[in-house]
Amino acid sequence: MSDCIFCRISRGELPSKRIYEDEDLFAFHDIHPLAPVHFMIIPKQHVDSLAQCTDEQQAMLGKILLLAPQLAAEQGLATGFRTLINTGSGGGQEVYHLHVHVLGGQPLPAVKSLINKP
């Protein structure tokens, strides 16, 4: 998708604080960080969201998940980190290009405290 902001970032058309790049993936710091360390890993191939992934994206998804702890360690997240994939409007996705957030550098709230209970 030529007008997708993350496609444009991965092609170098828009500036980013890149931390990793190979032929399949691109990782960069979030411009609105929610933690002292907050970066995203995206595939260079445009996929709208996790919900649109098929068997064709299996290797790419595995590569992202194996890259996340490596980059987290390189970014100083020795005590742990959180990964997050927002999927669809109901899941809080704002940019429709698959992306995995990696956050850390401070104690993060337990997931159960983030869930609104009636």
C-alpha cells in the first residue's frame, strides 16, 4: 500500500528512529512512547492486521516474535518487556499495518488492571 504510513516509514520516505532493518522487517521507536522504551516491529510486506494473516505470514510472524526479545535486550530491557498487538478497531488498532509494540523500562501495570470490569 503506497500511502500506508508504516509502509512509507519502512521505505525510508518518512523519518523514524530506526533500530533494526532486514529484508523482511523494520523496527523503530514509537513517536508517542507509553514507556521509557517503546518500539514497534513491522513487516515490510503490507498486512492490515493480525486478523488478516494466513499461513503465508507464518514465517514472518515467527521472525517478529523471535526478534522482539533480541531488540528488547539491545534496548536495555534486561528485566522484561511487554509485547502488544492491537487488532482491529475493537482492539485499539489505529494504523492498519500489522505492528508489534514492545514496551518496557519501568514497571508496567498488570494486564488485569487494564481491563475494565463491570
